[in-house]
Amino acid sequence: MEGRKWPIQHTESVPDSYSVLFGVSCASARDCVAVGYSGTMPNVYLPLVERWRGGKWSLQHAPAPAGAQTSELSDVSCPNENSCTAVGWYSTEADREIPLVEAWNGRIWVIQLAPSPAGSTDSELVGVSCLSARACMAVGDSSLDVYPYGLTLAETWNGSTRSIEPPATLGPTAYSSELHFLSCASANDCTAVGSYGSGFMEASPLAERWNGASWRVEPTPDPDPVSQPFLMSVSCPSAKVCVADGIYFDKSDDGYQPIVMRWNGIRWVLESTPDPKGRNSVWLGGVSCSSAKACMIVGSFAKAPTTATTALSEHYAP
């Protein structure tokens, strides 16, 4: 933030528990919602929702599904102050993961039915983008009996029904695939990013585009297939401009390196990124573009020989 400082704001925590926030969405400068989980012991979580209004954060009650052993929210999207959709997952006694969707109707948070693909053993939703209360897209991944290592998952919401959209075909060599985040420029134009692998411990960047009827895979440049690159976030201010970021493992440096890609309306291209002085590893995890020429990228970096990390932000002008 040029010319101004980023103040640390006090957030509320559930008493006698630890709390983590993953996703945030602001319907206006005065109204934001953040989601994550809280817990009192390892691997036992409850959904966590906090709201910024009137200059302070306050806890909101987010119900856990009946019979859930643990549950968490990963992302949220608020097209207006009276409408928010949060997504995540919960686990059952049978240790099965099931998609979790909760909606804010202006008064309370309500759990919505989120289907799992037929034959799935585990499914989770990680990212969500809502253009209105009746138009949402959510993405994640699902493990199937016939595809145990993961397959991309996408679900649409039309105001009354949540439907699973068939995943794009990655080809016979794909070993696993998952989507981490998405951004919708319109109801007929969404871009989701993540990773896919052609073998164990192999990964390549993955980008898929929704045209209102189906998903298709878009070719992405790959720094090095054996370096396990993957994309973490994407922001699309228009149908012709998207910026995605992520990381890959550089064996020569024994650390993580940043990836930034830009969709120019025709194809994805790699972009150069500045390196913090003395850094050993860089992680990029979030990007938001207010226009085609103004993006903010956030993450963290570590300096050798220590492993301590420092917050990082980069202003990017495509």
C-alpha cells in the first residue's frame, strides 16, 4: 500500500482454542467476511467465520454438519453484504471427507447440500466465486474408487440446485489432479488453477476455463516437471486478462521458487518476478487484480541459513 502502512487488526478467536483463517471476501470497504477453522485439539476442527463491520471483527456462528468429526472452511465469496457462500469439507466417523457449503442469508449461516461425485471416497471444495446469490462456482478435488489419487471437482449453484460439472479431460497419462482456486469474470467465464501429475511425486501447473457449459484444460508453461510446480491462486479482472501465481521446488537451490503466469486472451505465459534480497525460498499464495494493469500478489520468503519466514507482497502491473 503505497504511502500508507498495513496495520495489524485484532481478530476474534474462539475461547480456549486455536484458530486459523484461510479465505476472505469483502462486499464493500466496510464489510468483510473471513473463514477458516478453530479447534481445541489436533485434527479436531469446527468451522470458523469472522465478520469485519463497524471497524472491528466479530465471531459469527457457523454450524457444523450433524455427525461431523471435524470440519473446516477454506474460502468464501460475498457478492453483497446479505449474501455469502463459504466452502470447505468435513469428515465422518468412517473417516470419509465430504464437501461442505455454508451460505449467509443476511441473518444466519445455513448449511447447503453439496453433492459428492458417484463412487467418491473423499471430496473437498477449496475455492469459490459468486457473481450473485444465484450464481456460484466452487472447485476442489475428489478421490474415486477408480481414481484414488484425486480428480478435479467443480460444482455450480443456480440459486436452488448445486450440480457437479464433469471435469475436463487431462489425458491417459494424468495420475492425479486438483484445483486450488478460481476467479469468474462472468457466469460464462471462470478460470480455475491447481496442479496435475503424470506419476507419483510429479506435478505440473494446471489451468482450466469454464465457458458456461463445460470445462477445458488450457496449456500452461512448465518450469520443470520434476520440480513439482503448482498454481495456488488466480485473479481475472476480465475475460482477456488473468494472473495466476504459485511455487515450484528448485533442486539446485534446495528451496521453493515463485511462479507467476499471465493469460493474455490467447495463451498463458510465464512472467518474471523480483527476488527478495538474500532469500532462500519464496512462496506465493494469493493474487488479486483490481484491473488489467493493477495486481497485488502476497506470500512469504525465507532467508538462508534460517527457516524463519517473512511476509511478502508484490505489486504487479501486467
